[in-house]
Amino acid sequence: MALPQAAEIHDETTPPAGSQQPAATVLAPNAAGSRMHSRRRWFGDELTLALILPLGLAIGWEAAVSFGLAEGRLMPPPSRIASALHELTVYGDLWRHVWATLWRVLVGFALGAVAGIILGALSGASGLLRNLLDPTLQALRSVPSIAWVPLFILWFGIFETSKVMLIAVGVFFPVYLGVAQGILSVDRKLVEVGRAFRLSRLAMARRILLPAILPETLTALRSGLGLGFMFVVAAEFMGASEGLGYLLVDGQQMGMTDQIVAAIIAFALLGKAADWLLVSLTSPLIRWQDTVRERL
Amino acid sequence: MLTLSHLGKTYADGTRALSDINLEIRTGEIAALIGGSGCGKTTLLRLAAGLDHATGGTISLDGEMISGPHPAVAVVFQEPRLLPWLSVTDNVGFGIDHLPRAERDARIMHALERIGLSDHAGRWPRDLSGGQQQRVAIARALVTRPKLLLLDEPFSALDAFTRASLHGALLDLWEDVRPIVLMVTHDVSEAVTLADRAFVMRARPGRIHDELPITLARPRQQTRTGFEQDVRRLLEALDEARQPPQTEHAAQAAGHWW
């Protein structure tokens, strides 16, 4: 029987709008240019929208303090915050504090993520291990971060180890939960495809389970990183001599509200930059996913 | 030859899905399993695929017992079940990773040309229509050059035009390897279009009710002489299979009456 030509099956050969090809993108130069142009415009529009609220508040507050409508002692105006940030940057202190915080988050994130992936994978893959591990871990998950501080100081001392461990705990739970749930929600029908092709357990994990849980795992890592930045503040409140958390405590003790707000802004920028880096590095791995934009 | 001998399947809750199925399908033959919902067609196919275990009887392919997934058996499911993280090319080549690269690539390209998707080799499954995805699923099964191809209603969710084009794609690919094809279908016309023999099943428990040879020459257009006649024969057999079995007591009573 003759096979119908592809051109005959018009609706079958037309890819859905917005689809991306994994290889050899076939785009006319004009179409590509137009898409690039519209993307730039979209990005510009989005950036403008994102800046309206913070810039509006900043300008409003600056004006209120300048015209004497507010004192600006407890909440300094943007000019004083910028000046504090400038001073911290010029004298090199800011980078030292940023690096100390970043290092703690990175090491804590690495430890928590590795432990979360391993235990999440074990809990997801084995009913026995799930019944053994999950109830305890779920109970521990609801313990507030600050509750661990006294114990960790007694166990690991006041220096770096206790701080890194506290961050690792914060990162661990969302990663554990994401990986375990990811495995449990892998489509049974895809696993059956692997069985029909006689994949070994290892090949099944490598060729079906791992790619299938990658989107959930990356989302979990992203949540973990966010929590890592939250936990580092608690960790640096434990008695640090450097780090953005230390700047907060120091600003409070010295009554320097501009330093406190400068440290908060540095936290926000650092967290956003780390999140952007994680998304940029990992999104190529899940570009096959139809819903990637909604998820990340 | 595929041989099913006294095959039975009873689930843990006591439900008898299949009872005493006996079939012999010759190499190169296309056989259709047809019957109403719940008559055990898919169960039978899953047993032949080695995805479920029979509780009685045996399945053998060229004398070799089938008790689990087997390298000579390929399955096409009701849904395409393509792996979304693999391109069309890698989906087609999923089961032949062990082959040397050149041979693997040649088989994939040949299959893609046969199904009219060589222009879509680098696309993701999400970029294909339902019919195109099912073509890829058929190609994925057939590039392994199986001795037995099992089709579990792979065309049921498609429109009539796409279904007709997929029948052509299937027969084209089948011509390359000429495996035994055992297909489950609800569609009488589809059975007459594709199959050399149709096995009509009846339910509770699932068993073979009738066997009808279909001898029309291929390609089998619906307008061809004899097509309608074969469709009618199959429909009559299906009607009979739907009638409740006559009990011994009822038969005796009827005998006394007359």
C-alpha cells in the first residue's frame, strides 16, 4: 500500500506554534530576526514592569525624606542606602561579606542537595526504605530552622561547620521531597516501555527514571537554593564575624539602618543571581519539556 | 510460528480474564483479535508481550517459551508512549542502542523514510501530531526487526484519514521484515483491511469464539469487491459472540419443547 506523502497530511506536518527543535532549527532569516526582535522587546517590557514598583517606592520615599515629611532614621532614604553600599564596596568589605555568605550557601547547598538526592532516590525507589525513612524525615521537616541552632552549636561548635550544616538541613528537605515525589510520579506507561525493551534496572534508571524526574529535581534544587539563602541568615546570626548576616547584626547593634537595608539588598541580588545561574545552567537539560517556562 | 496453548489468566481477586486460549499464527501472518470491551484482548496481548504472567498454559515463539519481555517481540501500545526527552531519531532507535552506530543510523533513517517523517528526525515528540507520534512508535517497534509485533489498538484514538495513512505505513514497514503481527482492534474494517485472519473473542471469561480467514488481495480498499462481505461475516461472528452462552439446562429444555 502506498504511503501518503507528508505534504498530503497537512495538519500532521504542521508543528504546534512556539515549538522548538532539538537540532537543525529551520528558520528563515527574516523570521529568526523578527523573533529575536520581539523577544528583546518582550524582555524590555518585562524589565520596565518589574522596575516600576521598587523605583516608585524608592523615589517616593526619597522625596518624603527630602521634603521633611519623614525622618528617615528607622528607614533610610535610597540615597543613604546607596551611599552605604558604595562605602562597603569601595573599602572592599562588601565583597568579603558576600563571599563568606556565598561560600557557606554553596557548601551547605552541595551537602544538602547530595543528601536529598540520595535519600530521595532511595525513598522513591523502594517501598521498604520509604516506610523506614519517610515518616521520620517528614516529622523533622516541620522543625523550624532556628530550633536546630542550639544543638548544632553544641555538636559542631560556633564556627563554620555548624553554619554550613544548618544550611544543608534547609536545602535537604525540599530536594529530598522533590526527588522522592518525582520518582513516585514517573509515568507507569513509560516504565512499561522500558520493560518491553528489556532494560536492566540500571538502564531503566539511566534511560527512563533519571530523565523523567529531572524537571522535578531541578525545581526542588531551586527551592533548596532559596531556602539555603534563608537559612544562611539564621546561621550567620549564630555568631559570625563576616557575611551578610553579620552585616545585619552589626547594623542593628550600631543602629546603622542604612547598612541593614544595604545588606538586605545585597542578599536579594545575590539570591536572584544564584537562582538565575542555576536556571541558566539547568534549563538546557529540560528544554524538551513543554511546560518549562511555567515551571521555572 | 506463535503458539498459544491452553492459555489462561486469573487475577488475584479471582476474576478469570482468559480461559483455554489456543492459537497458532504462522510467520509473516497478520492476525486480528477482535471482540467487545472486557473480553481479554489486551490481557492476551500483554501475556504475549511478557508484560504479565499467565496463570495457565504456555506461549511459544518458534518453539521458544515466552515468559517475560523477549528480544524478538516488539509492542506498540494504544498511546504512542514516546519518551519526551528524546528526539524522533532517538525514540526510533531506543531499542537498537546495542547495534553499531552506522547500522543503527541506517535502520532509523530507513524507517523514518518509510513512515514519511525523515524531515522530522530532529524534532521533539511534543512537536508531532498524534498520528505522527504513533508512526514513530510503530517505527520504534519495527526497527528492532522483531519476529512478533504486537499492536494494542494503536490507531483507535486517530481520525479516519490518519488511521488509513497509518495502515499504509504499518504495511510498508511490515513488508521489510514480515514478522508475525498480532493486533487488537475494535474496528471491523481495520481488521479486514490489515489481517489475514481474524479471531473473534467472547467475554467472561475471555476465549476465542470464532476464527475467520480474510483472503482479499492487498491493498484492500473498502470499495473492493468482497470487502463488505468480509466485514459482514465478522460482524455476524461478533454478534454471536455477544450472545450469552446457552446453558446445558436451557438446551435440554429447548429440546423437550420441540
